[in-house]
Amino acid sequence: MARTRKSDPQTAPESPTGAEQPDPSADGIDARLPGEAAAPVDPDATAPDPPRAEPAAAPPRRHPTPATVLAEEAPEVVEQRTVARLRDLMRTLTKALKAKKMYPANNPVLSRILSEFQDGMMGTLEDLEELNLAVQPADLLHNGASVYHNPAKRDSLAARFHRDGITEIQFGSGLTPPELNAFLDVLARATEPQGAEEDLVTLLWEQEFSHIRYAYIAIDDLQESLIDNVQVPEGASAEEMTHIPWPTNPETTCGLDILFEPQDDEEGSGERSDDWNELVPTMDITERCPAELLQLNSQELQELAEEIHLEHSRPLTEVALEILTEVAEGERNPDRFTDLARALADLVVIALADADLTRATQVLATLRTLAAERGVDAAGYLPDAGDMARQAIASIHHFPEADTTSLPEFLAHLGAYAIDPVCELLDNAAHAPLHPQLAAGLSLLAPLDMARVGERLMRALNPAAGHILAALAASPVSEVDAILGQAIDHREARVRKDAVLALLARRAAGKPGLSGKVAQALEDPDPQVRSAALQVAREMATEEMGASLLAIVEGPGFRERSSAEKRSFFEALARLQQPLLRKTLREWSARHLWWPDAGASERRALAAWALARTGDPDDLAHLNRHAQSIFPGVRKGCRRALDDAPDTQATRRGDGAPPRRAA
């Protein structure tokens, strides 16, 4: 039969009034023999515990009440909303258990998550008054609807409850935060690897909860029910019944004979909370305190307590990593090392599920080091790099408080296989807050397959193309310069401009093959690209670049550019410090036109304007001389250039420079 346990200091450990008959359809457990009819139930023996008195004053309502039935709402709608709310509560419970295992007790993240769960549970109990959950092997049910589902037995709360015979859990009104926190401590202890052998019923019973009830299948009751329904053959003595046979009806037993070993009724096993006999010690567990501990002073004892606390609060992944690393370092058998490497890969997946990128990066680095020492590729032991990158991003979105500073290094440890997935993530606007970290990771990945990154750059559009280009520009590898030169032919004007500026920042524009790309950018259809290329031209100061500038200035399309851009081109020509360019500018500034030529007139004025800004005494002397020219066009162009030049304002005030004579 099932038992319901509700701890109360005023009552005996186990009260017969607390027993209740389990519902086989709810928890999947039937205590009857095969083919046996249901035994009559004594109403007095199965009566539930009397309800506890409610508190005198209900606490103030802190949550909205989606479960409250409104007059205009159908019961089905209210039930759906209640189930959705309870599913969110179960997700918060799972998150709180993970946080208890990851963080020390004084961690603010743990406090925030626990407060979130406590508020959710208290608000639910305020609306529902009590919360009943029926236990199935993979589900927790509320009114027949699943509010928690996890088919994996390893991490499933439902499986942990079901394994120890718990069929129902009830949270009553009046539940306090300390009691709820103690309940979480029990679950955290029971779901730890070292707590797998502990009995969850016993752990719950030890806490003596006042507002948490649980029904379970008792082992003794189950065995007594089985034995009471076995028929003893006539004439058989007690000595002959050393083993109790299972009923031999072929229709109910399918030909199987199952025997039970006899149990001594005077001594209990001590394995379950429903076994009230005194525990029989099997060995001496007395452990004496070491003598050196008795000689520690109070400060040393405090330091020792802190060390113990730190050791106990270490994450399981950290402890497992140390153990696996120590074993794997000395393992030379390929098969056994493969098993250890795959265990390390599992640790990476576990760390990613909790958005612990720092731990995942540490495990990946350890695995790559161990694999490199044996001359094998660590990628062979890991899941798909794309899946791991996407799982990391999904976990970061699920845990907004997660630290993302280790994301670039984590992606770098995934190897060249992560280049395509990272580029795809950069092309997804939903991950925009993480684009800088993804670009930094791609910068570390680029040297592994430069051609692949260049191909992705030429195919991408903004903003992904801009992030890929920024990742390339940040890479210290010299092979990046050639890809930046190719990006000058990109279809996006912003990418072409950034590629030219990246070459300028890397001081690579003068490399063979790249100067021609910069000259090509000087005639780009986009004015911003031309402006960026002009900055590169000023820095390069090569004869090849000067010749390109002269050819552009004398071209027929130059007149269509803006006045600011024209002046920038002539200023760049004047500052290249090349004798041929200076000679050409002086000739243009002093050229007299015998017939109208708008292009030549504009070049004359711009050449004089550029020479006035070089600060060269020879250029200023040239302009002062031709400012007295007998040709009006030349005279006006030189005078206007001198008047507009900031360095020649002193000349007009007579500060030592030779005065100009009127023509």
C-alpha cells in the first residue's frame, strides 16, 4: 500500500491515519499480484490526514493570479493557464537545483534564482491553496496534465522520485521559504552522483516538513501483500516453506516461479524510513580527530574551515576535470584514452548547458593539449563544432547573466570546423549583442583557414560582411592583406571602404599588388571609398600613386566631383613631395589660356590653392611672383590662393614677408 508522510513534531514518526491507497493510473505502480482482484479497502485505514488550520492572516498577494477562475472564462482556459504556469514553475525548480550545485551559498546569482523560485511557489500556493503532483516514471502530473517531462533517467526529477517509490507530492498553504529551501537541499543532495544510493523517502522524512506531504510505496507493505496472497500447499511444514513460491497459475505467471528469501522480523535493514527497527552497525566507524588539529588556534581553525568550504563548493565539472586530466596524462592505451577523451567532451557539453563558457573553454584546452601530445585531432572526440557553437549561443541567451568574455577563446578551440557556423551566427540579427565576441572568435579562427574566411567575406552582405572584415583586420597574420585587397572588389560600398582603411591601418597598401587596388579605389563610384583611398595615397607617397592621381585629375570625369573632393585630390598631390608633381602644379597655376577651357581654368585655380597650403617657401615665392602677372586669370588665381591660405595671412599684415606689388 502507499503511505503518506507529513512530518510533525507532535506526532509519532509514522501514523496509521496518514496511510492512503495509491492510484495505479496516476503513478504506474500496482501492489496486487498478477490476476488478483483488488482487496477491499478499509475507509478508516485510508482516511487522509485532517487538513491543517490555515494561518490567521494570509500574507499579502505578490503575484498576478492567472489561475483564478473569472466569471467570463471557461474552466478549460483556466486549466490551460494553470498548467502553463506550473510548467514555468518546474523550469524554475530545475534552474534552482542547478544553481545550488554550481554556486556557493553566499553567491548573489544563487540568491536571485532561489528568490525567483520561492516567489513563484508562494504565488502559486496563494492561488491554488495546495499543489498536488502525481509522480510518473518520466513526468510530474497535475490533474492528469504533465507539468514536468524528462525521459532521461540520469537527470530527471520524476525518475528520482519514482525510483524510491514516491507516488505523489503535495505542497500545502503556509509553506515557508526556509522549508522550501530545505526541500531544495534534499533534492540537490539526492540528485548528486554521490547521493544516488541514498533513499529519497528517508531524506524527506528526516526534515520533518510541516507543509510538504508525500505518498510512497512501502517495501514492507509490498512484501507482506505479496506473501499474504500466496497459498500454502496442504501438508507442507514450516521447514519445507523456506522459500515462498509465486502462484503457479500459468495464465497469471507465464510459467515463471519467483522465490523470496525469508527475512528476520526482529531486525530491520535500516535502508528505508519505513523500517523503524534499530540500525545494526556492521563496522566500527569511529574516526578519531588527528592530534595536529587539536593544536590549531582559532585563526587557523577559521582558515581550515574556509578551505573546507571552498573545497565543498567547487563545481563538479572542475573536480571531474582534474580527475580525468590526471588519469589521461598517464594513459597510453589508445582505446582507454579515447574513453577518457569522450568523457572530457561530455564535460564540455555539461558546461555549455549551464552557460559556463569559462569551464567549457578550460576543458576544451585540456582535451586539445592531451590530443596534441598523442598526435591526434581533438575534433574526433567532440560533437559537431557547429552544434557546439550554436549550443553555446543558445545557453547564453537562456542565462542572461552568463559571462561571455570566454566566448572568443572557446570558439578558437573548436578549430577550423567552426568558421562556417560562426559566419552564419554573424549573419543572424537575433545574435547582434554577441556579434563583437563572435567576430573576435573568428579573428582567432581565421589563420586556420584563411581562404575559407575570404570566401565567406565575398559572399556575405552587411552587417555580417563588416564583422568578418573586422575579424580579418584584427588578425596579425600577413596573409590577411591579400584578402583585404580582394575585398576592395566587394559589392558593398561599406565593405570596400573598410577594406581600404584596414590596409592603411596595417601599413600594407604599398605591398606589391595592393597599390594597384588602392589606385582602383580612387575611381570607385562611391565617394566615401574614394575618400578612404585618398587617405592611403597621402600615406603611400609613391611615384606610382602620384601618377595615378595626375591621371585622375586630368580625366574627363573629374569635373563631376564635388568641390571638397577636388580640393582633397589637389592637396594630396601637393603633399606627396615629388619634384615632378610640384613642377606640374606650378605649370598649371601659371598657365595662361588663349582660348576658353573650363577644365584648364579649374585646374589652374586648384593648383594655386594647393601650392598655397604646402608651406614651402619656393611655392609661396612662385605664387607671389605670378600674383603680379599681366594675365588676369593667372593673377587672380594666385592672389585668391594666397588670400585663402592660413599660412599667408601674416603677409597681408606686413609681418616680415615680402609685400605684393599691384599689377
